[in-house]
Amino acid sequence: MNEDFERRFESKMEFIVEQHAQFTVDIQRLGENIQRLGENIRQLSERQDKTEEIVSRLATVSLRRFKSLEEAIEALINSQARADDRFENLDASIAALIDAQTKTEDKMQALTEAQQALSKAHLRLTESQARTDEKMGGLTEKMGALTEQMNKLASSQAQTDERLSVLIDIVRHERRGKS
């Protein structure tokens, strides 16, 4: 009878120890998952920083082009004023004006194309940002669920530890009573 009790007791003890080990492994896995999620968030942040840097550079280049265009327009105005002053060289001045106008139109065309390219890039960036925001929202939800699961697991672990302590106390008490 005593041997049967001891075998059942040892069997229960082994089960409890195995459960405790499994809980420990599960908690370690959850910790590793959290670390991977943290790394993913860091990488997303780095990508966002790079995207912001690219947009900043594009804005700087566009500003330079706008200033260059303003300078070209100012040169055209000065050229027109000189043409009025030199009316006797009207043919040459008209030719210069036509040439300057052609260059301005070419620059305007180039500026329009650059502006369209910038608009497309901005649209892609906006879409990319929306996808990033969506992924961050999903990640936040998953982190919340993961935190909840870890809390449940910790609570379960604490209950198991309490039960194990009670069982050990009972066994000790019964062994002392039999000695």
C-alpha cells in the first residue's frame, strides 16, 4: 500500500515537474518572440527614417530647381528690357527673345515633368506610409495579445508553484508522521 502511494506520488511529482519545465520553455519562447517583434519595429523605424531622408532630399532638389527657374525668368525680363532699349537691333533682339522663350518652355516642361515625378513619388510614399501604419496597428494588436497570453501563463505558473509547494508540504508532513 505504501509503495503504491509512493509510486503515485512520484508519478504526480514527475508530471508537475514536466509541466513546470514546459511552462518555462513557453515563457522563454514568448520572450524570444517579443525580442523579434522589437527588432522588426526597429527595422521599420529605420526604413521610415530613410524614407523621410529621401523626401527631404527631393524637396531640396525641387527648391533648387525652382530657384533656377526664377533666375531664368529674371534673365528673360532683363533681356526684354534691353530689347526695348535697343529698338534699332529689333531683329536680333526678337531672335534672342524667341531663343530665351524656347529655353524657358523647355525648363517649364522639365519642371512639370519633375513635379509630376515628385507627385508620383509622394503618392507612393503616402501609400507606403499607410501600409506601414497598418502593419504597425497589427503589430500593436499582436503585442497586446502576446502580453495577455504571457500574463495568463505567468498566473498559471504561479498557481502550479503554489500547488507544488502544498504537495511537498503534505508529503513532508506525512513522512514526518510515519517516522
